[in-house]
Amino acid sequence: MTDNRPEEVTAVEQESWKEKGVALRAFFYIFGTHLFAGFVWLLFYLGQHAQK
């Protein structure tokens, strides 16, 4: 019975790493999307206020 215990711990650790990876990836996608949206907003703002 003790032979199965390390496998269960390994499976739990792998699942934990997967959850952390998904959360980190989601954070970077959300941050990157907001950064890109801010850059586009800046381009529109500068284009609107440019001397023509």
C-alpha cells in the first residue's frame, strides 16, 4: 500500500504545477492584452492631437 503513496503525491504536485501554469499564463495574456490596448489608445490619442 505504501507503493501507491509517492505516485499520488506526484500526481497532486503535477496538478498543482499545471494550475499555477494556467494562472500565470492567464495573467500574462490579460496583462499583454491591456498593454496592447493601451498602446493602441495612445496611438489614437496622439493621432487626434497631431498638428495637421
